[in-house]
Amino acid sequence: MDKKIIDGASCNVIAGTHKGKSGIVRDLNTSKTGHLTITVVQENGVRFKTLAKNVVVI
């Protein structure tokens, strides 16, 4: 991973339910199981949560 996942970074989702979507990273959180989860806000304002391992920062 060359670029860090930080709040405000642009990203593309490359795996999981939301594969193919892109947006801005918001609200990083570590779950009880230790996985990093993020909220992605798309251009149209729609938000969704996904695992950080499913996104790549652009």
C-alpha cells in the first residue's frame, strides 16, 4: 500500500459489496475484531461503510 488511508483521501473500492464505487474517506474506526472500517462518501452524497482492506487510495 503506497498511500495511507486518511480522512479526506480519495479512494476506489476494489473488493466487497461496494466494488467499483469511489468517493472520499471519512470516519476511520477500528472494530472490536481489530479490523479498520471506514465510511466512504460518494459524490452524490451517499455514504457506505466498508473495510479499509477493500479500498485503494488514489
